[in-house]
Amino acid sequence: IYFNFFDGELEYRLMSQMGYDAVTLGNHDFDKGIDGFYAQLPHAKFEVVSANYDFKNTILDGKTSPYQIFNKNGIKVGIFGVGIELDGLVGKKQYGETVYSNPIDVAQHYSNFLKKEKKCDLVICLSHIGYDYRDEPNKISDKILAANTENIDIILGGHTHTFLPEPQTFTNRKGKNVLVNQVGWAGLLLGRIDFYFDTNKNVQHISWNNQVI
């Protein structure tokens, strides 16, 4: 109801005050159409990352980026975003000429780029493709994304409103662990994950807490 009344301005202002670094797009960001999302961007004092939506023929061209890199106390953190296929979920009028690409292919490209070329110590995927689809086992989800890529350290997801008591660990295609977390919807849970690095900037320890607020 807040979105319907304020068109997203309230959420973006509050998220900015909370100190968000980056977000990715979900299907409901198109509820007021591309023009509606564009109109609210001045209220967002954070980055919008979207790697598998191509906005070049829309008003959003140049207003998002596929990835961002942040320096957190000497740790180089690369963040990219992937979103769900809009066709059939969002009206064509709402998303216009936005072009969707397969999130697995895109995620592999940017995770390799961030880890190998940009030398990021931690690579985070912000995902709005959904945690799991039991009735559609072949539909791309965070679990499938984790298993079919490499160089992603953690996937922070949305869309399916999945309440996880703690982050789940999956094995990527190179046999290494990937964390996947989702904290439901409506701000009912607050997820916190802490990565601890040694002097060589290798992950030494990870702790987490998905807490009811």
C-alpha cells in the first residue's frame, strides 16, 4: 500500500537513509511502468545494479549498471544483479523494450569478470529470480544459479518470498561452497551475514543471523 500511494518514493528515501549500497530490480519495480521507476530514481542514494536487463531502448538507458565495486575497509567487494523474466509476469506496456537475458550466462560472465579481472575479494549476486520452484524443477532459481556458476561467494535473493532460518550452502560447478540467503518479504526478517578475512584477504570465517524484527 505504501508503494501504491507514494509510487516508491517512500521506500527509496528510507532505504537511502538506512545506508543501502546497492539494489537490483524486481518485477514489482515495473508496477508503475518504466517511467514510474525512472521518476523515483532521484530519491535513491544508492546504486541500482542489473546485469541481465538491457534498457538501451528505454528511458532507463544509462540509469543502471550491471555491477558495482565497493571498498569496505580494504576488502574489494563486487556486486552484480540479475532479475526474473518479465514476459508473462509483467505487462509489456510496463517494461517496454527491456530485453531479458539468461541469468546463468550473465552471472557467470560478471562473476568471472569481478573475481578475475577486477580482483574482487568477495563477489555478491543480488538476485530477483526466486529461491526454488519445486513444481517447475527446470526453472532458473537461486539454487540452480549457484550450482551452475563459479566465482560467486553469496547470492542474496528475492521474488519467491522464502523465509530461510539461515543461509543455505550449495556447491558450485567447481565444487566450492556458495551461500544463498532470502528473508521472505515485508521486512519481517532482517538478515545479517558477516565475512571475516585474514591478512591475505581470504575468507577465514562466516557468521550469520536471520532475525525477526
